[in-house]
Amino acid sequence: MGIPVNEKVSVSTGDAPEKKPKTRFRSFQLGIWEVVLPVSPGWDLGLVTLPTASELLDYLSIYGLLFRLFGDIYALAPRQFVLFTIFEFAQSFEGSINLYLNSQILDAISSHLKGEAVVRSLIVRSLASRVLLALMLGWLRKNCERDNQVLKDRVKFFFMEKSMHTLLTLDPTTAEDPDVKSKMGNASFQYDNEVWSSFEAIIRMATALLKSFSQIALAFALIRQHASAPVFFALCVLQPLLGIFGYDELWGKTHIIFCINKAYERLAALHGFAYSDRYRVDRLSDGVAEFIEREFKKSREELGDVSTEDANREWSNRQSFVVGSFYGLMNDFPMIYFALRILFSPKGITFSSLAISQEAASSIQWTIYMLTYDSKSLARQLSSVKNVYARFEIQNKMKDGVLTYPRVLDESVKESTGMELEFRNVSFKYPGTTKPVLEDLSFKIKPGQMVVIVGVNGSGKSSTIKLFNRLYDPTEGEILVDGLPLTAYKLKDVRRAMAILRQDHDSYPLSLRLNVALGAPEREMPSDEEIQEALKAGGADTFVEKLPKKADTVLDPVKLSSVYFEGEALEEMNTMVEEREKITDVSGGESQRLAAARVFMRLNSGGIRFLAADEPTSALDPEGEFALFSRLRQERGGKTVVFITHRFGHLTKYADLILVMKDGRLVESGNHIELVEKDGEYKRLHDVQAQAFLPTTDS
Ligand SMILES: Nc1ncnc2c1ncn2[C@@H]1O[C@H](COP(=O)(O)OP(=O)(O)OP(=O)(O)O)[C@@H](O)[C@H]1O
């Protein structure tokens, strides 16, 4: 292991230096790359790093998890679990049985070569046993396949469902916590089965160990009469053992590789620009293509003959040829030893002892390699299992209330008049930020009122709406709903009584029908008529009608196809994939109409006492905007309604209350007439809009 040139050692400060132990890094230059590696507190042996005491303790706690893991998997499919484990362990004896049978055949061949009598039945029995064993294991393997698949899928979906449940119930503050984020990880639907991979790796390691030990034990039993056997074994394991100390590859280590050659970076960027579909139109305009070619040539010249070999290979190239040759020669030590024995002391060496020793020794070599390679990945996989289980323990930071909502204490009051909402000196900062986005906000919205919140960009309007349904809790102050603290109610109940059309709405990667049906998630699938009604109310019916699959269109289908193209069928196959996985583009306005349809579905499902619409018309044409506002206003009956809009001309004249926000504060409140008379922020915003419609005085 050579010490790299240009090595620098640095210490990371991290985000919270007082909490995390500081990591030391070493960095050095390899060709056009800078490689940064953490300096491990353990003893770095090249291929493996011996763990520190605290890491050892950590491993022990991880191994405690195995009982839970095995218990859970057993409970999911007891029969399949038992079959899988028995089969895997049974396979580990295959090697030793074969070794034993081989030794019998080799002994017979050896006797034959020495001109001694051969026991034919022994050879036949050994050969037949080998064939029988291969057939039996093949048959078992085939029959276990289905059971293994069942076990694997049950494990996959069990942990997937549990992880999804955690994810779906996280409040935004908890979800944004870096620790929670790292526990949740990035899941891929098709390939993510980390728990199964870990389980398989554990079993694989255990069976490999068993296999090697049984082979070694048998080999010793078979050749123990030869004094040379222990020396021979020692030579066989020398190579892999020394390999642990001397093997020095970059890929097995934690590292970052940065490119530090500006010309190479520019070449990569220009190449990306030339190949990306995204810039096709730009490339064709204004002579951009020639510019790219010219710059590419210039950067190529600037790069010169500097090696652009990847960093992993550059790393390996550093090893001296003497060390490399020595490791190569170590592979042949056993053979060299036998050759020398034949030259100087041939007594006791037989043909079969040589072959059996060689076979057992290669098994030891393989086990050592496997243990060194797999132990690292096993530790990683076990810590990912630990992560999976830690996910299920994540507690939401936001505490749920206990009161049901609505509080129908008086049975005579059946009809809802809407929700009463009061902010008392509310201030709010987003988690992880220092600047309050809302400051000392106090207002009261009476049941059934129609309220419009106005203010310039960034004044805090959307943040206020996020506090209404407890996406976040205020950092200071209190919000009351129907006279009681919002935090006292069951979150689910309060959210169920609200319909919110958010500004940053999105279309879901599901069919348009489901996009709308999700407005009323408690219900069974709504009928076609109900979906149509909601689409119509949201103004989305016309564009949905024009789509070939109408409400069954999936805007952005999940890509599960995998294709390998070769030869003439290429074009047709391309078309087949495109047809199946075609993305249906909708405009911003159409997507907004779809979100509105979802909210109408929610309103139609009943029980809604509060409706908020945060700039629901920003992408709509004026006609669409007017129609949507009119339909939303019609929904007022029995509800408190809050609108946020920059184009408030349609609305403020109907509003019972207008809240004017600026820099996170409430600067004015009242109705349209009162606020115009006040001649303040509202009047200013109002006049800017009115100005656009006045005749221009320019000549
Ligand atoms: N998730 C977030 N994390 C941190 N800061 C945020 C977050 N969302 C909004 N902000 C900040 O909070 C402030 C108020 O934003 P908010 O969206 O509430 O304003 P707004 O009045 O609705 O603006 P607009 O009219 O542009 O929609 C802004 O400075 C914004 O950058």
C-alpha cells in the first residue's frame, strides 16, 4: 500500500460540529481527479479495516437484530422459511461429499497407476453417488424455486407496506429532519428489497462458512497421514491472507472523486449539451452548433495528453510491479512446494493427497476472500436492516390531539355554519430556518365568512394556510378552532373537515379518474357520473374529454418495461414502448383545473366546514378564472371560505373580511370599502390592478 503523493489531511466541520464527531479526511491527486477519503479510526489493512471498539459494540447491537429479522420472516411464511434455510444449509455439504467421493476415485486411479488391483465396485459406487447427488440437488433446487419466490415477495411487500405507512403518516417537520430522511432512504419499487438481500447475505455467509469448515475437516481426515499437509495448507492460505493486507483497490473504500481538470469538465459539459434532447432547439438556433464544436476542439487541445483514465484504475496503477509480481507468484506457492518435495523428499506424496489438498486449499482461499469481501457488505446490509427497523420507531414531532371534530355537543345544531378560526399572536419559522415568515399574526374568522388574503409575493399568505390544517404548528402563539386550541383536536378529524386547493398542487402519477377520486379518500371509488360532475365543476371536463383514454389517462405512467434492442425490430419495438409509456402533457392551466376538480369531489363528499383556495387560478385564462371563482363561491353554504389571490378584483367586493399581509405581518383588515377608504397597502395593490384598465395618457 503506497502512500499517495500530494496528500492533504483535513477535518470536516459538519453542520453541527458540537453533536457529531469530526471526521478527518485525506485527499490527493490522481491524474485529473482529486480523491477524498475519510481517515478511518480503525486499522486500515487495505482490503479490510479492523473495527474500533465502538464499531464492534455497534455490530453487536446489529447482530441482536437478527433474531427479530428471522422471527419476522418466519412469521410471514413459516413453511417456505424452513425449506429455504434447510436447502441452503444442505447445499453446504455438497462440496464435502464430492470431496470424499473424489478422494475414493483418485485413490483408485492412483492404485491403477501403481499397477495395483482396483476395486471396480468402489469406482462405480462413487461415480453413481456423484450423479445421484447432482440430480437430487437439481431437483430440490427446482422445487424450492417457487417457495423461495413466495418468501422473497412476502418479505418485500411486508417491509414495503410498513415503510410506506411510516412515510405516509410523517408530518412535514418530521419528514424534513435529516436523520429521518436518511432512515427513510430512497426506495425503488422494482428493485428495492434490502431486507431480503440482507437475509440472503447472512444465510449465504453462514452456509459458506459451514461448507468450508466441513471441507477442511474432511480434507484433514483424508490426508492426515502426510506430514506435509499442514505446511501445504499454510502455503495455500498465505496468498489470500497476505492479500488482505496488500490488496489495495479504491472501489472498496468510502471515497469521493472530484474532477479537478477544467478542460475535461468543459469537454463533458459540451458533450452533454450536444447529446441532450432538452437543448435540441437551442442548438439549432443562432450558430450554437458551431460554437459547441469549436469549444470542444479548444478544450481538447487544452487537455493535451493528460491521462483521463478513471480514478480507480489510476489508483491500482500506483502499485509497484515488484509487489504485483510477488502476489502473482504466491498463487503458485503450493505447487512450488510440492515440486521441491518431489525433488528433495518425495516420500509420502501421493497423487490423491496432492489433488485433495489442492481442492480443500482452494476452498479455504475462497472462504477467506468471501469473508473479507462479504463481511463489509454484510455489515452494510445489516445496518440497512437496522435502518428499516428504525423507520418503524419514528415518532411524529407533531403531537396529535384527543378531541373529535366537529364537537356536536348540542344535538339540535345539525347544520354546519362553517368553522371558526382564530390566530392569536401567531409567529412561525420553517423548520431549520432562523427567519420568521409570520410574525405576531392575530385575526378571527367567523363561521361562514368569506375571507380574502392579499399581499405581495413572499408576504406569508400560503404559509398562513399551511398552519390552518396543521401542516406545521406555530412557533409562537396559538390557533383556535371553534373556540378550542387546534392542537386539542384529532388531526385526522380537523383535516377531514377542510378542503384546500393549494398553490403548489400537482397531478398525481395515477389515472385522471383516481386523481379526482382522491378528493374524497374515505369513500369507495366514486361513480363515473360523480367523477364527471367534479371534472365539470373544476372546468377540466373539456380537456379530459379530448384525451384518447379520457378519465383513464395516466399522465406520467410508471416505467416498468425493459427492452433490449438489436437488429431490424428496433424501430417497431421503440414504438411499442413509447405507446405503452407515453407521457401525456397537460398545460399548467389544465393541471390546475384537475386539482380544482379534486377539491370539488371533496366538497361533494360532505362534512366540509372550511374551504381554502390558494391562488387556484394563477395559470388559468381570464374566463376560466372567473368561472372557477364563481363556482367556488357557490360552495359557500355552511362553510368558512378563504381565498388567496393576486388578481382579487373578482372576489374582494364579495368578501366579508380582507386580510392584507406584508413581510409576514397583518398590516390591514376590513372589507373592501373600509380598506379603500383607509388608503393603505390594500388601496395600493388595488390601484396597481385597476391602472391596467384605465385609458393610457401616452400619446
Ligand atoms: N418550505 C419552506 N421553507 C422555508 N421557507 C419557506 C418555505 N416556504 C415558503 N418559505 C418562505 O416563506 C416566506 C413566505 O412565503 P409564502 O409562500 O407564505 O408567501 P406568499 O405570500 O404565499 O407568496 P406568493 O404570493 O409568492 O405565493 C417566503 O420568504 C418564502 O421564501
